[in-house]
Amino acid sequence: MQALQKVSLNIGKGEFVCLIGPSGCGKTTLLHLLAGFLVPTEGEVRLNGTPVRKPGPERGVVFQEYALFPWMTARQNVEFGLRAQSVPTPERKRRAMEALGRVQLAHMADRYPHELSGGMRQRVAVARSLVVEPQVLLMDEPFAAVDALTRTTLQQDLLSLWRETGVSVLFVTHNIDEAIFLAERVVVMAAHPGSIREDFAIDLPYPRHRGSLEFAEHYTRIELALADAYRRKAA
């Protein structure tokens, strides 16, 4: 079965792009190709002109299900990538604490994942990805498993981190509201096989207000494109 067909997507340096579409349209497959977890049977993935064929520290990945090691503290989880790079212990600890500080969790550094809330665990996962100073942050529905209030807080925190670090972000979501709140571009995918249906520029200043007329106009445009993508899936 062909997962993706004729997908062409460029993400600029420091750009925030959200990917949205029906279940099974290939959003996660595309993200895994960019991460280097999968190798395309046709075409090529490039980062700054260099082919991507395997995972690398220049691409941080945040999953929906936290993916923290339960036997490690928050700090030890954040240190994991630095340890793999043979960063000396004092430097590793310093950078891990700085990363936890960025997500307001330095005071929880010695807690284990089961002692943290869902939102806190996802902050640790974000800190672990950012501590290696990636060029690109790939996020696969990272806030889907938390409650609505925590999700809003995490969205605001992510925007702050994005502006602070200048990292490029590709964020997979099923939520139109979330996509418009976060992204400079919203890419809508269709299924059978996965393809890009529309690429919308979100020309709203930050911080964005969900109750504004402009926000609603963008919502309607994307909703119509997404409805068409669902019809294609059902056809």
C-alpha cells in the first residue's frame, strides 16, 4: 500500500508549520520520514541540502505518549541525548537543568515520570528534544493526551520556546483551532494515498486571539479544505 504520493513540502529556517488531515492520510509517516525513522522508497528528504537517511541530533522528536524512561528522573531523561553524544557529566547536568528551566520544571528535576502530571511529562519530553539544540523540532500530536486547560498552557509555552530558540517546527495535529493558534502555515493533507491538499499561510500576529473574526475566517477556510479531504478519504 502506498502511504504518500507526490508530497513536496519545504519548511524554512525558524518556521512553524502545522500538518493536519484525516486519520490515515500519512501525517505521521511523513514526520517519521523527516525524522529518519523511515526511508522513502521514492524521492528524498533533505535538511539544508543534505539527504536524511537516519535519525540525528539536528532533528528533535516529541511524541504523543511522552516516551520518557520511567526509571530515570526528569533530569536524567533530559540528559539522555547528551549522554549519547558523550557530553561530559558536569556540562550534561548544566544543560539539562537549563532545558528544564526553559519549561518551568527545574524544581522537578529529581522527580520520576510517575510523579509528574501529563503536562509536566510532556514538558520534560520537549526539554529532552531541545537540550541537544536541534535545527528542527518534529512533534506528533504532542498535546493530544492532556486536558484542555493544560493543552492551552502547553501551546503558549511552545510558542515562547519557539521564539526563544529559533528552531523550525513541524507539528502534527487533528485540531484546527490548535493549528491556527500555533502555526505560520497550516498544511492540509488528503488520503489514499497521502498528499498535500492545501497550504495556508496564517497571517495573524502573535499572540493570537481565538475569538477574533480573523481567526474564525482562517478556521472556516481550513475546515472546508479538511472536509474535502475527508470526502476524498471516504470515496
